[in-house]
Amino acid sequence: MQKPMALIYSEKGGGKINVYEFGLSVTWPFSRLSLYSDKLIITVLGRTIQYPLKDIKVRRKFVIPYIGDGVLINPSHGNSLPPSIFWSLGNAKKIVSLIEQEQLKLSSQA
């Protein structure tokens, strides 16, 4: 039996699934980002997408001063998962940093 991964970080915010097309988009607090040591989970109005950390690129994007900033989640080429944005209330830099740290840990274990 595989041991469940521990939750590293979680935050409520806004979100958009399928960024480059007409996708599902919501404001705070109808989205949640949850980071585990092996995956990133985005939930928008009950629709959940699990991104394997080894298969995504993240970056801070779409900064709106005094309101929030977004984390753009792009799956690797050939991956069927849609790109997403998580809107944070000022924690996007921290989220990107945490994801990159976990990705480094994963790559060093391989």
C-alpha cells in the first residue's frame, strides 16, 4: 500500500481552468490550490485537476497591484491536462517557490 503524500501548502483563491480557451473561471473563494510533494491539485467549483509536479511549469503572472497575482500552471507538451491559473491574494511568489522546491526534490530522487 502506498503512503499518502503530506499536504505542503493549501490556499483558497480564484481560478481558471483551460486558460487559452473559453474555460471555467471563478473569483475568490471558489477555487483551491493544494500542493503535495508529488502533485499540485487545483479545484474550481468542484472540478478537480491533478497535475503531476514533474510534468508542469509554473510562473508568477498577471499581477494586479493591491488585489492579487496569478500562478500560471502549464502542463508539459503531450499532456492532456489543461493549463490553469490560480489567483492568489498576494502569495503567488511563495506558491511558485514552494512548487519549484518540491520539483527539485523530485528530480534529485530520480
